[in-house]
Amino acid sequence: MTPITSILTARAAVTAFVALTALGGGHSDAHAVSARVKMACAGDYFSFCSQHSPTSPAVRQCMRSNGLKLSDRCVNALVAAGEVSAAEVSRRQAQK
């Protein structure tokens, strides 16, 4: 992959993920995820949920159902942003 292609791919990932709403479900645009979450979770979105529009309710459900597969970087950003609680993350990990 050339440097230009890498830049364009990264830019496309960020652009596609900008519209992704909070994983907690049902949030309005006023409660959209932070730039940190978008950057931290873009790879997870493309790995697990890119078949869904970033603005669709289906993408939130997809991310939730793949929660145990999400990268530590994404999960940490979601916890820091208050999109998911540390207790919920711990509960899900304990149920593995």
C-alpha cells in the first residue's frame, strides 16, 4: 500500500466512523461519540460491522454483539467517554 493509499484509507475510515453514534443505543446526534472514540474504534468498526451504515441502529447492535472482540484501545476509549461502564466491561469479560 502506497503512502497516498494509506492516507486515503485512514481518511475514509475516519469519515465513515464520524457518523457512528454512541453504543449505548438511541442517542441523538447531540450525544455522538467523541473524536477519541471514533479514532480508537474505527478499526473495530471495519473489522466487525462495516456491513452496516455507521449511522444505523444495526451498527450499534453489531458493536455490542462483538464487544468481547473489540480492541482494548476501543474499549478503553468507550469507558473513558462514559459510553459503557467499566462494570459492564468486567461483567461481560467474566461471562466469557
